[in-house]
Amino acid sequence: MDYRGIDICCPACRGDLRALGEDELQCIGCSRSYPVIVGIPDLRLWSDPYIGIEEDRAKGRTLAAACAGRSFADSVELYYSLTTVVPPFQAKAFTRALLSAVPRAAYSLDRWRAEGPDAAAASGAATGLPAGGARDVTGTCLLDVGCGTAPLLVAASATFQRVVGVDIAFRWLVLARKRLEEAGIDPVVVCACAEALPFPAGAFTHVAFDSTIEHLRDQSVALGEANRVMRETGCLYLATPNRLSLGPDPHAGIWAGGWLPDGAIASWVRRKGGVPPRRSLLSRGALQRALARAGFERTRVFVPNVPAAQRAGFSASLRLVIDAYNGVVRTRIGRALLLRVGPLLHAVARKPASLTSLRNDS
């Protein structure tokens, strides 16, 4: 089935979908039905770990109605006023991160492209990506798995012909659509699970997991799904917190939080009145092994700088730490050290060509 120019299929059996009116889709193969809510297909097979499916849908409907005529920034503020389980200290930090996310995503995209899986990627000879940030050639399409409020889609829209976002949280996709519309981008967002993507094989030239993989129910299955929906020689882009980081925990704020038991982190967050994170952090080695098991090759893991736009959102004391970090990243020894204990890991990898393609090329 064509949804706003993108093929979608049943996530359970990958059969074709047909529309039953404006508000329901049905799989021709297994007869499963999926609702379309406020214009967004909900193709999930299970809910996210923080909220039930029906509650999530109801919150999305409420948010969509309340955000009509509001800016994205005002919509984020409204979202946290409706989300009383998130205490003020977390809401403030999360809001700051969301509002500064597009420049950070643009920086990540530039670094992924520069560190691509083969030398020709930066010039576009292998991946179709042009140099200098010009609009992409016909046929390239990026899927952002766990797109959240879609900052990466905004950043990528200047380079890729099509950008598509998937997230398990329906409520976040309402905000994502608001951000995309405000940026003048035709929003193509689908609610689905990363481990059961509702797209046919080979649908995308690029797939991204931007601070997503650590939150997933089954990382191996999700990476396998990314491989499935990616074209041969396509690129995977990934960013994730480093489990062995000595810096502030990205979800709890505790220094070296990844070294602590999950129960200790959860107890600390609850004492602060917050919502404990549900995650599985990866080290550099664990990330490399996971990508290899999923069938990717030419994997490169590296550490990024903290861009100025992101730095500006922190306190003066943390800005000094960030400046020191950026200085360390510029040195070879520093980069080697930060791959072990730095706060964030970036990775790029390639889906290999099949044996059939290699034979045909030869």
C-alpha cells in the first residue's frame, strides 16, 4: 500500500494492506486490522514500555487537538503539562534537549556522512549522496527508527529526497508532525515497532538509529529489520550513549551511571520523583558485535564533538566540561580514550552486496 509516497505493509506477515475507509487498514494476507488516528497509521504489534497502546492513542488525539494553531515549542510545553508523571526537573531537561535537537542532528548527519563506510560516500559516488549538502538524487530515502519529535528528519530533508520517521510512541509522532510541518516538510511518519518495521525489503538507502537502540526491546531483531528494509550497499547511521561513560548519565544525570546496576539507577530516579529509564546501554565492543551479527560490514565507531548549539543549552560549569571534552576529541590519544569511556558513540556501517549482485557486476 502506498502511504504518502512510501510503501507500507503489514508488520506481522508483511502482506499488502488495504484501506477500509479513512480510519482503518487491513492486511490482505493475515486479516489484521490497524487504525489510522489523526492521519497517522498505527502499525504497532505492542506498546512502548512507558504507556499502554490505548492510553497512548488517547493522549495523541488530545495532543493533536490541543496543538492546533500552536508552535512546536508551545506544543512541547503543552505535552509536559499533560504528562504529570514527568517531574519538573526532568521536563525542563527534556524540553531543552528537544528544542535544541535539530542543530545537533544536523551535526550528527554531517559526521556520519564524513565517516561513511567507504571513501566514496562523502562525494556521493557510492551512496548517491552529493557533496556539499545539496539535495539528493532521485531514489534516496532515509528511515529514522525511533524518530521521536523528528529533529533528524528536519536535518536530513535538505539532503535526502525522502525522509520517513517511525516511532513506537504515537504521542511523539503528533509532535514530530508539528515540527515537520513548521519546517515546511511533508510529514511521513508511521507508528510502529523497530523490531517489526512495516516496510518491504530494500525500501530505503539509509537507516538511522539516533539515540534509539539503547531503548529497544530487542536490539538484535531491530538491527536485523534495519538490514532487511535497506537496499544493498546502503548505509546505517547510529548514535548511542556509551555504557562505560564516566560522564553524566543521559537519562538520570548521575556521573558514570552506566557502571551502576539498573536497579540503583531506577531507585535514584524514583527518589527524585522521576520516571526510571528502561534501557540497555552498549559499549563500543558490544555495539560492533551487534552490528556484525546483524550482517553489516565496514563498521566504523567514532566519537563526536559536542556542537555549539547543544553546548549552549547547558550550565556554565558543564560548558567548561564540554570545552575540555571537545579539546580531547581533537587528539588521537584522546579519541582512543573516549571510545572507551566517552559519553557518546557514533557508528556507520554498510549493508553488503549480495553474491548475486557481485556475480552480475563481474
